[in-house]
Amino acid sequence: MKTRGALIALVLMALLTACLPVANLQVAEPVDGRQIVVGLTGVTVFSSDGPGAGAMPYLAYAWGNGSTEFSVSTQMGLRAGVKQKVADGFSVAGGLTLPWAIFTDGSTGLPFTADAALLADVAPGVTVAGRGMYAYMADLGNVWLGGASLLYRQGPWMFEGGFLVGQSGSPLLSLSAAYGF
């Protein structure tokens, strides 16, 4: 029975992460110029049947002028985003994610996730992000999620821990490591 529970948790994680931007991997200050970020995210999802775990690659490209940043990223889905500086060390961000499956699958209804975040630099090299998401998936319906992440940046390296919780109350925990250049 434990194996079945872990399998269900893994399938749920795969369905959710196919469209959810799990890793944030952003500092509060918008990019001035261009940046590429390559990383890996480990994910654990907890359900009543038991935990499941997996790993996903992360790739992002961002460009901006130090006040406004535009980005395209992928982590099993394709996300387009924008970040706007509100004050020194504080920004708001938002994006739209479409899963890669829609480009090969003929299913009805366009699955997507819209997300919004507040990012604040709370110490040198440390950024806290609060996030909210609305996801629509044809098989699962409408899902609201909330979460937070803590990012530590040392030079080009970024390390992030975060969580997302949906209406079901089952948390999704993530740990990410990335390199920006």
C-alpha cells in the first residue's frame, strides 16, 4: 500500500509541476542587461498516501534595464514573466506558464498557471519571495496555491528552498541550486 501511495504522490507531483513554476530563483532587483540561469530542483510532495520525490532541470533567460525585467524560463513548462522594481530591494513579479505537453497533446482545454510574487532582499545575498498561483488543468480543474521561498545568492551561485500549498493542503517542498551567467 505504501508503494501505491508513493506512486500516486509522484503522479500528482508530475501533473502539478508540469504547469507550475516550482523554483523561483530570482532576486528582488531586476536584471540590468542579460542573464542565463541553469539549475536543478529537487521536489517532494506530501499526500495522505505518503511522500513522493523527484528532480527537474531549470533554465531561464532574463533581460532588463534594472527597473523592469522580462524573462522566459522552463521547468517542465514554458513560463513568460515580468518583474518590476518598486523600491530598492523590493519588486513585484508575475508570469504565465504553459506545460510542454500542450504542444504535443490534443486534449481539450488549455492548461495554464498564472502566478504573482512579491520579492524582498532582506539581507545581502538573501531574498524572500511570497507567491500566489492560479492553475487550470483540464483533468484537475481550478487550483489555487500559495507559497514562499528563501534564496541565498553567492556570486553566480543560487540556492533556494521553498514550498507551495494548494487547496488540498498537501505541501510541495523544493530545494534548488543554480548557476547564473
